[in-house]
Amino acid sequence: MTWRLLVNSPTPPPATTAARSVRLDALGRLGADWWSVIVSGVVVVLAVLGALPKIPW
């Protein structure tokens, strides 16, 4: 019986085709930290504009 060592070899990046746009590739490269900054920025802008619903505390 032969035992194989399973090694995760790096896979080459997928070939870009006309169907995949550069914009989608750029969005995929954004990390979780930047997504949280973008989402919190949108919430702040909505709060400044008064577009968020009022919570009756």
C-alpha cells in the first residue's frame, strides 16, 4: 500500500475571458476589512442624510 502526502499546490489564476470583467476581478480582491469600511461608510452617509429609520428607544 502506497501512502501519498496530500499537498495543496498553488493553483494558477483562472484565465480571464471576455465574460469576466476587470471590475469583478477588482471587487473580488477587496479584503474583509475594506468591505467593512465601505459598508460602515454607507451607513454613516445615510445617517448624515437622515435616510435611516428612527428607532423609538
